[in-house]
Amino acid sequence: MPVRAVSFDADGTLWDFPGVAAEANRQIVERLRRDYPGFSAGVDDLVSTHRRVVESSPPGTPFAEMRREAIHRFVREHVGDFPGLADELTDWFFEYRDSADRLFDDVEETLDRLDGLVLGVITSGTTNRQKTKIGDRFSFWLAADQVGVRKPDPRIFRMAAAAADCHPRELVHVGDEIEADVLGAKRAGVRAVLLDRHGRMDGAPADAVIRSLTELPDLIRRWDEEELRSVGVGPHSKPWPDDPRLDPELLAHGDRRNVVDRYRYWRNEAIVADLDRNRHPFHVAIENWRHDLNIGTVVRTANAFNAAGVHIVGLRRWNRRGAMVTDRYMHLHHHPDIEALVRRVREEGLPLIGIDNLPGAEPIERATLPRECVLLFGQEGTGLSEPAKEACEKVYSIAQFGSTRSINAGVAAGIAMHTWIRQHADIG
């Protein structure tokens, strides 16, 4: 399977938490020496106290609680009973940590080069996402103290795959610890990359070992190329067919694209032209206000049913890897807002049909969809926006019988498109 998502460990992988913690500990000790003349302990004593607390705490104890207990114990043992002092020092420790996350030099460059992949964080640490300058670069952030599961428990890696809307094998996890990051990920069926910045962990059981995050994009590209070489067809035997639709490069080197056999060796533009001859007269539109991860799935499904076009409303940027390159064969349209989409579809005389489980929505299982129409889907989680609801001529719901209040937007789009296919397509 090609890689669709990457999750990162935080402390020691994205930023130098050990360095931040060491500096915070140093400043705590310096303050106590300044304000309490009888104080004689050092940084090593504070580190030793913290280690003892960690080793004696029950499994699953939040790291923030252990840090607070360590500072309280250190103050009691070396300063005495000063109400509020330990809490003040602990709060300062966390404030300093969040204000000085100290990204490693290779982080931002790597995130830029991974554009198009779903990115997330899996951490046992307590860094505040909103206070880091890269927090908004990630689509999900799974912190152990919040989700109740800690690495190396494979469940947290499966949560990450679910958050990225991908199969575990389509997720790559990157971290600097063998037990927590590598073994935990592999137990969940996730590919594991060990970040060994200092070259001290030879023989680690990871799928790959890198010395810098800048190696990661090329590693993923190689894995994807290997995946492609396992599908499709190789070079065409000579003499080559005399057909202007065929691509000489593909004939010479093989065709590993995600296309049906009929289109093997065809030029991309020839495939689009042939599909245009038989496009079904329905369009699909989806709102994209937060880089919706489902758009790639919607595009891929629209290609499978040969929809006339896909309209993306809102943000122009979306995760194209989920489309499995099928966007090359589709007519994609961008609209900055619902009003722009409405103007376009009204100019073309197309009814706008919303799909959402709203009060008063009619069951799609009993509906007859218009042959020519635009099927509109909302953002994952929030559904159709208020302007979108008002613009729809009809809103249909999808029958559900379980405990969940909604189904995945990509799945809902597939159900609605297949409903149209059953009613109007020539199954032949």
C-alpha cells in the first residue's frame, strides 16, 4: 500500500525536550539558591528525584503528574515546607517548556516536503499543541494523557490510522525510541522509522533507520515506487502498436498507474478524452473548511463512477494522496464559497442535492435522484454548513442502525453516488 499518512513522536523527534527540561531544571535550582540561602542541592539531585518518581509511579500515570510530584518532593527534601512554592515552580516549568519547544533544525523543511500527506503526532508528553509554532501543521494530535492510551500500546497507532482515514499499513510512524515508537508501531501493523540522530542504535528492528528527518521524504518516495513496481504491467513488447493514444514512455518502461487494463499505456489526456465520451451527468461537491481528509476518497469514488465533475468548496488545498492519482482523470473545480458554487450550478441548470442526516431530511433509500444534479457533502464531523443547507433544493439522509451519530463523509459520498448509479446508469 502507498503511504498516505505520517505520525511523529514529539519529544526527542520534533523538538529537543531533554534540552528544554535540562535548562528548566537549571533555572529552578538557580532560583532556589538565590532565594533560599540554606539550599545546597544541585540539578543532578532534581533529576534523580524525578527519576525515582517515574520508576515508582503506577503504569499509566500522566507525565505531568509525575513531574509535579517530583518537584514537590524535591522542594520538601531540600528547601522545606513553603506552601505554594512547589506548585509555582511546576507551573513555571510547564510554561517554560511550552515557550521554548526548540524545534530541531530539520523539522520544518521536512514537513514542507511532506505536503500532500496527512500528518499527525503521537506523544506521551504534555506539550501544549496550541503553544507550539508547528501545531497547526498536523491534522491530528494524540496525547497519551488525553486519549488514555500510551505508546507502545498498539491501540494508539490504530487511533492514528483512523484519524488519518487510512489503513495502518498506509501510516508511517517516526520516533526516537525503539520500544515506544518502533515496536509499538509494528505491533499495530504500522511501518516504523527510527530516528537515530547520533548513530547509537544499530540493529534496531525498524522498517528503516534515519539520522535526520530530511531523509524521510525520499524514503517514503522509494517505498511508494517499490509499491508501484508491484502492480501494473512492464514494458510493451516490440513492435509497438500504431495507436496515437499510446504513450511511448509507458510503452518503453511499463505502466504502473492505477488504471483499468483497457487504459494500459494510454496517455493521460487520451484517457480523459475517452472518459468524457461517457461521463455520467451528476457532479459531486464537498465543503473543505479544514483540509478535509475525505476529499481524496470522494475524488477516487467519483472517478470510479465516472462523474461529470468534482467541486471543492472553500480551501483549495486538500490531501490528494487519498485520490490515488485519479484526480488526473477528473474535471476538478474550485469555488471559494457556497455562493460561488450556487451561481455555477444555477447557470448550468443543475439542482443542488444535499446529503446529511439532518432533522427533516428524506431517506435517500426512498428517493429518486435527478439524473442531472450536484450531490453536496459537508465537512467531516460538522456536516453541511448553514449556507449549504439553505442552498439545497433537497436534503437526503442515509439510514443508520448502530450507535454512531454519523458515518464518514467519504463513505456517505460513496453511498450517495452508488444510489445514483443504481437509478440511472446503464449497468449493461
